[in-house]
Amino acid sequence: MSSSPWRGIKLALVLFLAAILQAAFANSVSLWGGRPDLLLTTSLVASMFSGEGTAALLGFSAALLHASIAAPPHAGFGSILVSRTIVCFGVGCLEERMYRDSVLVALPIVIFGTLAAECLFFAFYPQHGLLHWARMVLLTAVWNGFLAAPCYYGIRALLGANREGQPNGKL
């Protein structure tokens, strides 16, 4: 099997593991009411190692898993899909044009990516209680920021330091 199919399998397994952890632990862990979004964090960090197309697929897949776990009762399913796909696509675009993979880049990517995804979600599916929503989004961004470095190092160890389309060790 070539490196591209293996890479896809590894990324799918990482997202599946994040979904399991999200379902099992994320609701029981709380900081002033805010909870981590492991799937969003994982998809943003994995997008740092991917091109635009793969990053968009990562965002879409993570959002589909998240929406399936959260099961929005009234709406929001499509908004989750669109917001996460757009933000991960953006990170994939940045990867090729703006930065090299680094844990120092992972922290702002995850924090600002979380804020962007949640703001897009809010734009597509406005909710009542703007101040409560803003507080929860900021707390989620803080949680995701704490998880950025461990997630980065885990994905980097799994995929290697190479970017998508580059041979191992050739940056």
C-alpha cells in the first residue's frame, strides 16, 4: 500500500479515536462550564499536515462525527458540517502558503480555528443568549488550546514530519 492510502487510514483512525474520546469524556470534563471539542482540535491539527482537499475532508468528517454524537435536536447539522469544512480547508490552504509545521503554530491555529468555526456556526445557525454562547466559545477555545500540543505531537508521531505529497524526511 502506498503512503497516501496509509496516510488516509491513519487520519481516519485519529478522527475515530477523537470521536470516541469526545463521546466518552468531553462532557464530563468542564472548566467553568466550557468543554473541549476534541474532534475540532484533532481536525485542525491534522489539517496542518494536509493539503486543501484532505483538510476539507478532515473537517467534514470530524463535523459529521461530531454532529452524529451531539445529535442536534432541532437543526444545526448542516451548519456544523459547513463551518468545520471551511475552517479546515483554510488551515490546509495556509499549510501550503504560510507556515511550516510547528507546535508553536498549532496553538494559534487551534485557538483561532475554534473561534472561526464557532463564529461561522453561529452565523449559519444563530442562537439565543449571545453572551452565554460567547463565554462557552471562549472557554472551548481555551480547552482546545491546552489540547493543541499533545494532539500535535501525537499526529506528528503517527504521520511523521512530512507534509502531504512529500516523501518522508524531505521538507
